[in-house]
Amino acid sequence: MYDVIVIGAGPAGMMASIIASKTKKVLLLEKNDIAGKKLLITGGGRCNVTNLKDTRSFLEEVEYNKKYLYSAIHQFGPKDIYDFFTSKKIPLKEEKENHIFPVDNKASSILYGLLQSMKKVDIKYRENVIDIKIKEDNKEVITQKGTYTAKKIVIATGGTSFKETGSTGDHMRFAKIISQPTIKLFPAETYLELKEALPDLAGTSFEEVEVAFLKKKRTGNLIFTHKGVSGSAIMKISEFVYLNKEKTITIDLLPKISIEALVQELQAFDREKELASFLKKYFSKRFNTYILNKYNMTGKIKAYHIKNIIRLFENLKAFKLEVSNVGSIEKAYVTGGGIDLKYIDTKSMESKLSKGIYFVGEALDIHGPIGGYNITLALSTGYAAGIHISDH
Ligand SMILES: Cc1cc2nc3c(=O)[nH]c(=O)nc-3n(C[C@H](O)[C@H](O)[C@H](O)COP(=O)(O)OP(=O)(O)OC[C@H]3O[C@@H](n4cnc5c(N)ncnc54)[C@H](O)[C@@H]3O)c2cc1C
């Protein structure tokens, strides 16, 4: 008999276990033969573990369902995560846009920081939880190997993306068993396929663009793929495209410079030269060839009326692409939807409907953009549940 059983050893489940085990007897059940299988592939294997913005700016970036996240982020936010790992002798470094990584660029260091804090947690691997049962004064967790009993259960099974890492959407099944309301799952943070793909541009990337979709605007990098576009700016906008009927995105390929400034620069440029040599400062040779062929402007600057060059600039600042498909939920970096937060006490992450059942991490209807936001949300909500369990 345990005080609490945590299902799922991702960042959310591990943090909930670490904190609850300060005063309680904790069993952590994981279906894989290692903890943090998804954590190990995050940030390209480097793990962007948090985003060191102040709480307000952090939540502004998260945007989706942020009103439910104030309490968790205030209890254990980016700065606390930073201090947690550095206090475990896992040195961290800050890169652009407040992205935090381990100094050795190894996601395994972050996992090690969590695992070495779990000395008091009884962790069992290869335990696939298939059922949960609520009895009068305790709860049963049934795996393929046996039945475990506890007073409380924390469901930390993640979303349903990158299924090979173990997150196969089991929280939806458990929610159904206890009649916990859910929001339909959808892909967040994924690539887009285009009606007219531009395979000639595949591999061409842009360091910073601004992507607009309806009233939303997101900045980040962009890369053309064989079938469409990807990169952080695209991933950030992808969920809105998925959730809307409208499918055209508009990209400002030169977000840092106005048309007026471009015209001024052009006027100071040698008119005997080709337009391509003017654009060289901003774009790759491959993109210049594509765009100048498209607008039939491959000649010298003096060959074109300024009105036509301005039209080209306008097109570069409002480059339209029609989306045919949004990347599937399996391939999305994050799963949107999940446990409906209206029925969760967001200070403790305990169900308002089933006392003693907690939901944490990506299983909840929460997600942020890429950039350290999602692991932060997993660790924060895990902490909120852990501290509540530890204190009660
Ligand atoms: C390629 C990729 C890169 C990413 N990079 C970043 C990044 O750099 N920074 C960032 O902030 N976010 C990143 N994310 C998102 C981030 O990894 C997740 O949001 C985060 O791991 C969610 O944590 P979690 O603990 O809620 O779930 P998970 O990490 O998915 O963990 C859930 C665990 O539960 C286990 N489990 C599931 N069902 C059962 C069951 N029935 N019985 C027992 N165990 C079960 C799973 O095996 C798994 O170990 C990335 C995601 C992907 C796919």
C-alpha cells in the first residue's frame, strides 16, 4: 500500500514523485524500461529545459489556457526550475530568447538531475498501466504485471505525440473510466504541408520571419521542406491553422526592415547591378533565383520601374502560402487538448470531481510554443501536485 502512485516517468511524473516523496510513500510506474524517453529527444537531444522569462512574460507567450496556469507557474516557475537543476550540480546556460539548456548540451544530464532526486521514490519500469479503479477508501492501479493500491493517483502519461516514446494518450482512457471531462486532442507545434509545395526550395531556411494567420502573428525561423514549411515560426502558428477553416498563411520574410527602408537602400545601390546582388544581403542564392524567376525580374536594377521593385518588396513582406495539411498529431511536438482544466483545481492539479486523482503535464489541456515552455509546464504542474500531496 502506497500513499500515492504516479503513472508515467516523464518530467511531470518525475517532479510530482520527487516532491510528494518528501513526506509520502511514492510508487512511480513507467511502461518503458527507462524514464524520460521523450525528454531525451527534446531540443534535438540537448533539452531546452525551461525559458527564463519572468512569470508574466512567460505566461504571455504560453497564451493557450494561461489563466489556469498562474498558480502552478507562481509556485514553481522558470527560475525555480533553473535553481532546481543547478542545485543538483547540473550547470545550465542561456541561449537566445531566454532558452535554457544544460551546459554540456545533453538531455541526459537533465534526466540525471531528476533521477538522482528520486532516491525516496519506488520506481518500477515495464509497468504498463491498463486500468484504474476507485474504491471507497483507496484506489487501484492495474498493470499487465499486477495490482497496486494507494490513497492517491497522479496521472502523468503525457500527450499522444511521438508514440514511440511511450505517450500514447492513455490519460484519455483513464479520464473516461472516472468520468473526467476532456477536450478533443489536436496537433500543436507541427509542420505545414502546402497546396503547391516548392520542392526547389527544400532545405532553404530563413533565420527570422514573421508568420501571420488571421489575427495571430508569430516570429521564429522557417525552413522549406519537400512538401511544405517547418521551423519554429511555422510550428507556433500551426495549431491555429489546424483549428480554422481558413488555410492561407502570410509570411514577412523581411520582418526587420520596412519597405521604405528597402527602397532607400536600393536607391543608394548601384543600378548597373542585378537585383539579385541587391537581395543577396537578405536571402540565399537559391531563394533569390526562385523569387526573381517567379516575378520575371532577373535583370539589372535599372531595367525595372521602381513601382515594380516595390511590388516585389511587398510580396517578400507578405509572401502567401496556401496550406493543404497540418502535420499529424503523432508527429507534432506537443499534443493540444486533453484533461479539461475547468474540472481541475489548478492550484493542486487535483480533479474537482474525483478526490485523490491528479492530472499533470501534457495530459492536461495545456501547451506552450517551442522554446522550453512545455517541459516547464510539465515540471510546474508536477510540482503543484507533488507539494499538495506532500502537505496533505
Ligand atoms: C521531438 C520533441 C522535442 C521536444 N523538445 C522540447 C524542448 O526542447 N523543450 C520543451 O520544453 N519541450 C519540448 N518538447 C515537448 C516535451 O517533451 C513534452 O511536452 C514533455 O515531455 C511532456 O512531459 P510529460 O511528463 O507530461 O509527458 P511525457 O514526457 O510524454 O512522459 C509521459 C510518460 O508516461 C509514460 N506512460 C504513458 N502511458 C503510460 C501507462 N499507461 N503506464 C505507464 N506509463 C505510461 C510514458 O512512457 C512516458 O514516459 C519536445 C517534444 C518532442 C516530441
